[in-house]
Amino acid sequence: MLAQCGQLESHQVGETYVLVHGLFHGGWCWAKVARYLQNLGHQVFTPTQTGLGERRHLLSPDIGLSTFIQDLINVIVYRELQQVVLVGHSFGGMAAAGAADALPGRIRRLVYLDGAIPEPDQPFSIQLPEGTLQERLKQARKIDGTICMMPPEPGLLGVTEPEDIQWLKRRMTPHPMKTLLDPIHLRRKPEDGPPCTFIHCTQPQYPPAVYSSRKARQFRGWRYREVKMNHDCIINRPQLVAKLLAESL
């Protein structure tokens, strides 16, 4: 258990991080975390998934989970990245796992930051607490012909500072529902893939992340740790997140 964040240490340098955002977010959400990691000498990539953030103009009914996975594969392949520390935050764990499964020789470690661990051949939606999917479908809206979930109040993600709340409200975008309903097809089970670390945020716990945290504790050889921070800690605890990622290896 990590109670508090001390000074970042620089004994591990030169790693390559690809940081994957979750629902409603974009690569922008990693800005502060990336800065801390870069100051330690690491190379950091923060791609935005198709249809979100600054790529919202690409929103389309065709965007599914396979689109998000291919987004990441393309970043790793076309940037010619090797020995990648691939980090999936929240729903981003699904696409990160899919990319790691497709490119096993390029992934040094897969880190789930309160992230979704896939169930092979199943959609992410099965991991949601009872009634959550039905509620999200009820509240969904059609935008540019695409059925989307609308961004929640930041407080539901554990964010409480007024400045952070406003920052999130300005940037979060509608999320294509199809990505939650598409099953993921993997060559191997997540526990049989690359070395993994699971970081579970406990103050407060984010209900959808509890499902994966329980799974992670059961996998032999996985690193598991709990930290007293909120689910959207990349927004208000970036230095601690950077420290955790640097220690995840």
C-alpha cells in the first residue's frame, strides 16, 4: 500500500511509455503525467482514440473496439516502438490488452491503471455493475449518426477540485457506445500475455474497476497494488501516477 507520494526517483530512465485513456477522455488527459515521466528521461506517447478529444471530428457509427485497438497498434508499429510499457487507464485497458495481444514481441509490460481486464470473446459491458448498461443506453444520444454515451459529472470519477472539474467538463467528449458492446477477440488469455501490473484506486473505488481488480488478484505472477487515490487520478494526482508507473517495472 502506498500512503503518500515522495520525490520521484530517476534511477529508471529511457523507458518507452504508451498511455491509453479511458471513456470520454483523450490523450490530453495524460499531459501532466507525461511531463513528469519525460522529466525522468522517458519517452511518452499519449494517443487519442478515433472519435474522441481532438479527433472527435472522426466520430462515426463504424467506430468499435477494434478501431481503438488498431489505433494503438498503428502508433506502436509506425513509430517503430519496442519494449513498450503499455498503460491502460479505465476502459483503456481493453484496447491496451488488445494491442498487447497483437504485438507481444513489442510489449515489455502491460499496466492496468484501474483498468479493464478483458474477458476473451466478451464485451466490456459485461463488467459493468447490474443496471449500469441499461441506464447508459437509456441516456445515450445520437451524435453525427453515432449512438454515444454522454460524459458524466466529473465527481462520479472521484474528481472534487473545482478547477479540475471545469478542466474535465471543457474537454470530455461523447463516447461511441459500440466500443462497449463489441466483444474482444484475443489470441491468448490476458493472464497468458506479457508481464502485467494492476494498480487499483481505492478512494473512492470506481464500481466498474472492482470487477477487474478482483481478477488481477487471482493471476499468478501479476504485480498488484492498491493506492489511496481516485479513479481519475491522472487529473489530480499526476506526480503520484508517474511515480507508480515508473515503479511498475
